[in-house]
Amino acid sequence: MQVKFVADAMLGSTARKLRAFGYDTAYFKEGDDSELVSLAKKERRVMLTADARLAERAQKSGLPVVLLAGRTEGSRMDSIGNALRRMGHEDIGGGPRCSLCNGELEPVGRAGVLGSVPGPIAKRHRTFYRCRDCGKVYWKGGHWKKLRSLERRLRQRSDGTVVRRRRGGGKARERGAGGQAEAGT
């Protein structure tokens, strides 16, 4: 079963990155802590928070929680990856999702995005991805390498192997510490 997350209001950047890595991640921007706990229970989501008191309260109610350590995205990905492995989850991400609305992305050729992206971008790239829900268009731009590096940190085991997901969220594969992790798209 694929794990789903809900990130509290302080973790918007983390939520967006997890979506790009293929994890169904709700972002709880407004409301009180009891509403967040209720949403996580109702939708069977793992709660992500940097608030120790909220994490303790949620755990007491039987909710799976990841208390994120550190302030950098890298340390947060380490926290999430380690916590998921302790919970018995290995590779549970699917295909990449929209960083804005959490919708699923579908590949689109250059002709399908003309007029939706700047001309030089359309000329430079052949493959694009469009959100099925909100229509936002994505491509492998300059930020791609940094995102892949963060994804490797999320998926890296303590023995140095990296759990890779197949395109489209299929069964996980492994690569040794010196190998490259394959992105979902």
C-alpha cells in the first residue's frame, strides 16, 4: 500500500518536494491542530511536523507521525526516509505529482504545451508534464539535479543502497551506494 502524507502548515516546501517525488502529500495550511489530526486519521495519512508537542499528541491518538529533525530540506528528507523504514515502508512513492495541487502528472509532447510555456523553454525541451487537475506544466529545468539529490537522500538506506522506483510508481529496485537513483520521470 502506498503511504500518503499530510504536512503541517510549516512544511509547505517539504510537501511540494514530496509531491514531485511521487508521494501523495496533503498540505494543511489553515486550521487548528485537532483538525489536522482528524484529517490525517480520516484519510489514513502519515503526519509530518516539526512541532514536538503536536507529534506527541498525534502519537498518543494512535496516528503515525514523523517528527522532522533539522531545518534544511536534506535533513528533513533524511528524517522522513529513516522514519518510513522504521515503520516498515520501503519504496512507496508513485509517479510525480503536481507541486501545487497534488494532482497526477501526465507526459505531454512539445506540441501540447506551445503557448503554455515560454518559447525558449519549448524549443529547448521535448518532454513536458501537465497536471491532470490544475493544468500546470512542468519540465526538467535547472532545479532538476537538486531535486534528484534530495530524492536520493529520502530513499537511501543506512547500508548505502538507494531504493529506486520504476516509472509510473511500479515495484522498487535497488542500486548500490555508488549508483545513480532513477527519477520517476
